[in-house]
Amino acid sequence: MTDRLSVLPAAAHRRMRWRNGRGSTTELLVSPAGASLESFDFRLSMAQLEGPAPFSTFSGVDRLLLMLEGHVRLEIEGTSGICCAPEQEAIGFGGEQAVTATPIESGPAVMDLNLMIRRGRYRGALQQLSTATCTAWRASATVSALLCRHGSVTFEAEKASVGEHGRRYQLHHDDLLLIEGQLSDALAVTAQPDTRMYLAELFRL
């Protein structure tokens, strides 16, 4: 499989209101391209929560949620309440489960990162990457998406086996680096000190 690397700029992301009007969503990536909420294989998005609100249900979909800004309490059907903060690992739950999110503190609206995966087609992972220690990174998933939430980061193909030799991919606020296919060699990583970076990985089943 030929490695494919591309930058999806923040300006190209699709923004929409929630159906219940209690928040908004920024769609970063969807597969197949242009797929609806009923037909996607996977979907990566950021959601801004403006007050207590139930999540929409998605039958046959597995969900991963990671906090970007603020703190919320998630009430997930069948479990006790969970307090979610940016420093915590992603929370997983089924799209069929009834979920309500309530901001814990007042102030600016909270923001989370969502990865939704059509069950049986892919498995996924969602995590924050430490730019303080990450100087090289290699994609090992079927599809990898790297989000630069704050700051600036540059990925460089140092070997021709990765892509065009010497090619640089620079990300700024909310830009996304999309990698389709595994990389046989690592990309060199150079990030500003204040950079916050997140990785979504999809593995085809």
C-alpha cells in the first residue's frame, strides 16, 4: 500500500450545531469522505458543550471521548457518574448507551475530542501525545490522524520510504495530519514548547 500523508487545515473542517442546540461540533475527519451520520465507518470531531445535555445515540457505533478543555461529569447508562478532565485517558462507551454530559465548573464552554467507529469494521484508540519527549513518530495504524490543538508542530519525512524525501508537514492550531497506511520509517517531529497534540488511530478488522 502506498503511504499517503496530507494536511487537513482547520479552515476546511465542517462546523455544525447539535440537534438539541446545547452545543456545537467541528467535524475533523469522516470516512468515507462525505458520509452522513448514518453511513460513516469512522468519524473524528470536536464538540463544544454549552450546558448540561444528552448525547445523540448511534446504534452499532463504539465511541471514545477525550477532554480537550474544561471538566465534565458523564452519566453513562449502566455505570456510575464519571468526572472527565483533560489530563485523563479517553473514556469508551457504546453509541447505544444513554449519556448525559454536565460541565462541572462555570466559565468558558468545555471542549472534547470524539472518535466514533462503526462496530465490526475498525477498532480505534485516542490519546494525547507528549511533544516534550516526542522527537520521532511512526504510524502503525490503518489510518492515523494527528491533531495540533495548540502551538505548532512540524513532521518531516527523513527517508524516501516514508514519502517525498525532506517533505515537511506543518500543523498549526486545529490542523490535522492524515496518514493512510503504516509508515515503514519514522517522521521527525519538531514542536513549539506549548504545543498540544492528539492522536486518533484506526485499525481495520
